[in-house]
Amino acid sequence: MLRMRVGLSLPIDVMPQHLLFRHIGPKRPVSAGLLISTAIALSLSGCALPSSGPSAKQVIEQRKTETRTNYAMVDVNNAVLSYAATRPRESLINRFGAGPRTSDLRIAVGDVVGVNLWEAPPGSLFGGSITSSGLQQSTGGSTAIPPQTVSGDRTIAVPYAGRITVAGRTPSEVERQIAAALEGKAVQPQALVTIQRSTANSVTVTGEVASGARISLSGAGERVLDAIASSGGIRAAASESIIRLTRNGTTARIPFDVLIENPAENIRLKSGDLITVVREPRTILVLGAAGRNAEIPFEASRISMADALAKAAGLNDNRADANGVFVLRYELSSVARRFLAAGNPLLNSGEYVPVVYRFNMKDTSTLLAMQRFEMQPRDVIYIANASGAEWQKVMAIFQGIASPAMSATSIGISAAAVGK
């Protein structure tokens, strides 16, 4: 609060205006500039201007302190863009491979197995017909054994062959085993073994799908999308869905829309795989002197810096510093070491390195580079205030303080003139 004494016992903020101007006298009116200057000085002492964040200069200066380096500062140019283009992408095929083209399903305890047996004529063990005279005519034929569950001793029963061990073997291996057991009992015996239902040869699909289920695998070589489709498809938007595949204790993840766009990522499944669909919206935060501060969602598999700024209504013409546009990111160390000096201590901080990318929006080449700079989920775009914006705030405060003083001066001068 402004409290200035002018030779009287009352402070100026409580002194009646006619006493103030009577003391000063008509020939010595208070200068409006003097009152404004005094008000400015007093109002700015001990108070700070409001701000949406650090200035561009402060961002640069705060990069390093006497004891540590807080983050790396990188000016975006063609070299940085070429390094960023080599960043490793989330991939299923890179982690697990495409999978075998042929099925290698093995029978397990608890599976339901069907067996069909054949023999060549004139064999009568598995086929024949009765003539009109009542005699059996051997024509050879086939017999279908009712489906049976593999027992705990890992076997199934086959007529004339006894108990056959099947668990841990493929259907083709069991077929040869049955045929060998029937040699000498049937004429050129043949067997066909099928897995009709399996709990071991299956994959589990859970998470944000229409209906979580255990999907039995067949010899067709089912893929990731086949299992998801069998579960009714995903429930969330494609741009918000993440596919996690867990195999033998190892997990890899990939955005669903990337899986759709890259058929090679739709790898074949193996028994015991776990597919989890997770709803994970990918977003970017835009803060500071933007047209609007917002959380920008990924509406496509990829979004550029230019796309993100456009969705945030660009830079605020009245506030933004075109030299102070930054992207704050925890960058993969494998990418950061390509454009940071070898001795940078941040490279030893772990898998991720704090990096601040700086864009000079006054440079036309930077505007072109923005179209190639790919944003990553959880990136933060920060636009610093221009120094002129700070002076605008100062002048707004000055105007709010000076207007009453100017009015008081005008009234005093008018009263003095009337007093003459």
C-alpha cells in the first residue's frame, strides 16, 4: 500500500485531497510523473511479477549448476533429426521373431485327442461287411475311436495297440507310434491323430478386449491379431490401445495402430503366450505461452512437433518467445549418446537421459525440421514468455497504480484553479 508523507501527520493514502493540495499550494501542484514513479518504485519493491514458467534465458542457465548437470540442451538441426530417426522402436518381431511357419504343437496331459484307424483290404481288423449268407466279408476300412482325454500317466487307449504314450509328442509322432504297434495285427495300418481341444496348446487373451478367453492353437499358426479377433476385438480406440505379449517371462509391447500398420509385427503365437490389451492414452503436454495449454492426444501412430503445436493453436502472439520453444523429454541413452559429448555425465545416469530440445522458430529451417521431429508419449512442449511480455505486465501494473494518482492530481489542479 502506498504510504507517502508530505509534511503532514497524515499519510497520503488517508489524507483528504483538499488538505493535500492546500498544503502543496496552487503554484506547486504535485507532478503526475512523480506520483507514478513513486508508486511504481513502491509497488515493485518486495513483489514479483506473475509468470507461467522460466524464461528462455533461465532454461539455458538452469541447465547446469556448480555441482551437477541437470539436463542436456540440444538445438534441433538436421544432425539431431538424423540421430532421432534411428531410435529403436517398440517391436514384437525384434524381441521374439516371426515364429515358425509350421506348427509344432505337442500333446499334453488333459488334451482331448481323436484317433482314426485304417487298414488296407482284405484286412478285417478295422473294417468289413456282412454278406447275405451271414458271412463276414473283409474289405478293409476305418474305425474312429471316440475322443478321449490324455490321462495323468500321459497315455491314451488304442484298440489292439494298448496304452500309447502321447504327452509331449506331436500328432504325427503318435500316428507313427500307433501304426508301428498295429503291425502284424492289421493290414498296412494307418492312423490319424488330431488334437480336438487343448488347454496346454493355447494362448490367453485378457485386458481391454470384448471377451477375455483362452484360445486353442491349431496347426494353422495363429497370429496376434487372430487371437485378439477371437476374443471379440479391442474395446478402446486403436490409438489408445497397447498390446503386451508375454512369452517365457519376457514381455514386449507395441501400440495397436502400429501393429495394424506393420504386418510383420503380427507374429505367430506359441503355446503359453499371454496377450494383454491395455488402454493407455498417448498424450503430449503443451505449457507456457501457447495458443492454449492442453493435453494433446495421439490420434495417429505418429505425430510431429508441427502437428502438436498446431493442435495447441500455435504460439501466443502477445506472449511467446519464438526463440524459446522447448521439448522436454527423457530420451533413451542409446539415442542421446549419438549427439551428446562422450564425457557428458548424464550418459551414465541410466537408461534414460533428461534432454531439452530447443527450437528457434525464427529460423525457417527449424520450421521445416518440425515436420520431421517425431513426438513421443509424455513429451512436454514448453513455450517461454518473451521479455516484452514481462514489460506488458509491468505496464499493466503501472497503469493500475497510476490511474488513481493521475485522477487525484487532476482533481487537485482543478480545485486549486477554482480557489483562485
